[in-house]
Amino acid sequence: MPELPEVEGVVRALVPAVEGKTIEKVELSKTIYSSWSEGKQCIIKNIEPNLFEEVFQGMTIDKINRRAKYIYFYLKKDEEHFLFVNHLGMTGAWFVVTKINEITEEKFRKHIHAIFYLKSGELLIYADIRRFGEMRFISNENEHPPLLQMAPEPFDDAACQYFIEKCELPKYRNKAIKEVIMDGQVISGCGNIYATESLFKMGIHPARKVSRISKKRKIELFEVIRNILQQSIEMGGSTISDYRNINGEAGGMQHRLKMYGKKSCPQCGTSTKSLVIGGRTSVYCPQCQH
């Protein structure tokens, strides 16, 4: 699943490609329409597909930025402002092309679910192989409360103190540290990949309870998470399976990962072990992480 660095990479590529451009029309896939008819709301949330297609007509993409793992498209029409929020889920990807066959990977061409026709003649395309992504058209964040509950950006000055304070709450104190740092209400944008890497670098067992880690170590852990996220942004994110930046570009951080997906520890050579924490498989070194 794309985490903060991967989403940041997508946003940085989308900004020069489509910011300031106007949408003529939108077409959604038959899959989306059939899911809605079955009451499942695949990808498109909170607004019926036919209305989703209509509401974008004449909208200008005023600005694009990232919040945690979400992409925010700020839209404008007739001096009114709206917000289009996208979560990439596990396999969501954006493409800016002039024709569909410019998308080189067939697996993405086969799973196109939204085409935004731009007045510039380009196509802004959203593809999603496993269809776990989300798109919401809202006036502002207040219309989708989970957006208001996200932790500060990890690069914000107050983010570390926020993390420490959250860790002191009863609901988190007795949880595994891995589960807590993957919680978007505690740290924004840190998922399984970068939580695994950070805990390995700190020598902390992923199942260790938050209450059994000193404040000093928590601060050090937060700084490690922040540094690893920044490093991954600079490397274009991690392409583990289906993550792509726009137009099929892969990241490079996967070549620098030390523990995620590894069979043996790069420090001591011990075979790694795994366990499920917070619904995700956690790989760790039984010798180096305690």
C-alpha cells in the first residue's frame, strides 16, 4: 500500500502536469456503476457515479497537495471552491496521457476506473487493479470527519510532541509499538514498510508494548521514522508490487530497505521471523530487535 513517500511522489508529479487545467468531462468505469447498483460503492464514495461525472464539468484544478496518505485536489468553478480527495488504496495509480495506449503496462490499462478529460486535450486517468482506492467529492474536510482526525504531518515541528502525548493515552499504552506507529491518528503516513524499517534501525521488537519504551527512545524512534520517510521521498518511494508514480514510473527506495520482506538480517545474518500485528505481517530480527 502506498505510504506517505509514495503519495508525495505522485503529488509532486501531478502538480506540473495538471495544476491549473480545466476538466471538460469525466467517465467512470462500468465496474463502478455495477458496484453502486449492488450497494458496494467501489472507489467512488458519498456521491452517485452519474452525479460524480456531472459535477466535475468545468471545474479547474486549482491546487494539488498531500495530507498523510491522501491526495487533495482543490477545485474551483465560478468562484466556488471544492475538494476532491483521493486515497490510492493498495494499487491506485494516476496517468496523464493523450491517449490510453500510452499507458504501457497492460494491468493498469485493464483497470482504468476514471478518465478526466482536460480542456488541454490530455487525459487524467485513475487506474486501480484491486479497487481499494477511494475518491470523494466534498466541499471541505468537515464533510468527511476522518480527515480531521489525522495526526500532524511528521515533518511539522509539533508532530513529535503530539506522538509522545498520544503514546501516553490509555488506548495506546498497552498496544504493540508497531501497531501504534502505523495508526494515522498517531503518526501520519507511516505504514508497514517504514514502520518495519524504523523499528529495525532502532532495534525495537515490533510487538513491544508502548509503555515499555522510554520517552527518550520514543523521541529517537520518531526521528528515525521522520528521516526514513524523508529519505524515501528523495528516492521516489518504494515500488514493492504495483506502486507507480504517474505514467508508470517506479520508485527506488525498495533497494535500500534493510528488513521489510527480508529472509535474513543484514546485520547478524539470523533468519528473520514474522508475526501479525494490527492486521499486517511484521518482519523482524529475533537477535537484533528486543
